[in-house]
Amino acid sequence: MRKKIVAGNWKMNMTPTETKELIAKLKDKCNTDEVDVLFVVPSIDVTTAYECLKGTKIKLGTQNFYFEEKGAYTGEISAKMIIDAGAEYVIIGHSERRGIFKEDDEMINKKLIASHKFGLKPILCCGESLELREKGTYKAFIEGQIKSAFNGIDKNQAVNTVIAYEPIWAIGTGKTATSDEAEEVCKFIRDVIKALYDESVANAIRIQYGGSVNAGNAKEIFSKEDIDGGLVGGASLKEDFINIVHY
Ligand code: 13P
């Protein structure tokens, strides 16, 4: 049985002071181990969040890092810094990083390899644009994203990767994929993983859905066979997140 993972991606929201306030509102009611609960905060908030979450079961992640170990990379942060500050997880390949910050498949592959090498647990995002959805070529596109990202990743590392399927047209738009649309792609991704590795890896790997998840639609989406929880943007900044965790 795969354990569900419900993660809040705070994106570029919350100062350290606001982080304390939000965690104070959420932590008691999100403190469960029925599902893995994860707050994915801006890197400047990790230390504060770590202190606030001490003694709870809530896990901590951040939204980006650079694949090199250390050195002259002005403005970047390393896996070691993130781990030392108290976070375990990192998001890789979010569509906002691919789109706005021009991260390509090669960069995302290097980051996935580096996350495992340095001991950060990755949440690898994939997902198609509205144009590809309407053209009907979205599955081939997603297959390409997954194959490229997992190049050089061994079986054990693959099992310890979380995949988040986030159709770009559903992010921040209030237009969620239907539970059937989300399930179709999550199942497809599992089949791609099976072809790359084997059935045991495909059965073990966790695949989330992300894109306008809220307290009203979480239960239906997370109840699908191949959907192992969600990556939640806007609704993770509100008390709504409590209801999503307890979907
Ligand atoms: P929204 O839940 O705000 O649509 O964001 C989804 C997302 O991008 C999570 O990573």
C-alpha cells in the first residue's frame, strides 16, 4: 500500500514572520501520520519552519536547489544547505521553473540525479500545456519528460522519487482536471515507470496530482487508484489545507 502524500507548495509566498503565523494555524490539525504531510516553503523560510514544526510529524521541503555541490553559483542554494537547515524534500521541474526560469529537461535530469546523490527527497513535476492537451499529444509529451528526468536514476532512487502530475492549464486557474482526467495520466505515468524499470517500482512509486486542488475536490481526486495525494498551491496557504489533509 502506498502512503498518500499531501504537500503544500507555498510558491513565493510567506515571509519568515508570516511562516510562523501560518504554521501556528495549521500545525496541530495537520499533525497526522495517516498521510505524509509536507510543507514546501521558500528556502529563506526553512529554518523558521523547521523550528515551528519540531515535535510534529509534518515534513519540510523547499522548492528549488542547484545541482552542484558548492562553489561560485551566485544566488543559488545547494542540497547540503537545505538539509542542514532542516528540510528533507525538494520540488524539481515545476512548470513555473520550466516556463519562467527556462529550466530544460537536461537541467531537471541533473537536479534529479543530484537530489538523490546528496540525500534530498525529490518531487519531480511534469505536465502539459493547454495547447498539447487540446492537440491530444499530451501523453507523448509527458512520457518524454519522465524518460528524460529518470535518465541515470537507478531502481532504488526511482522508488524514492515522488512524481507530481500538474497539467499547466489547471495550475492557479481554478480549472481542475476531472478525477478521471487526472487518473488517466497518473496511470499512464505509472506505466511509463513500469516500462523503464519494472512492476515493483511502478507499484511503489508515489504519483501526486496538482492543479487547483481544494477542500471540495481533494477527496474525489485522491480516491483514484493511481493518485497518491496532491501537490497543492493556493489552498495550502489557508486553513482549507487542513481539510485537504483530512480529505
Ligand atoms: P494551485 O493549487 O494554486 O493550482 O497550484 C498548483 C501547483 O502548482 C502546486 O505545485
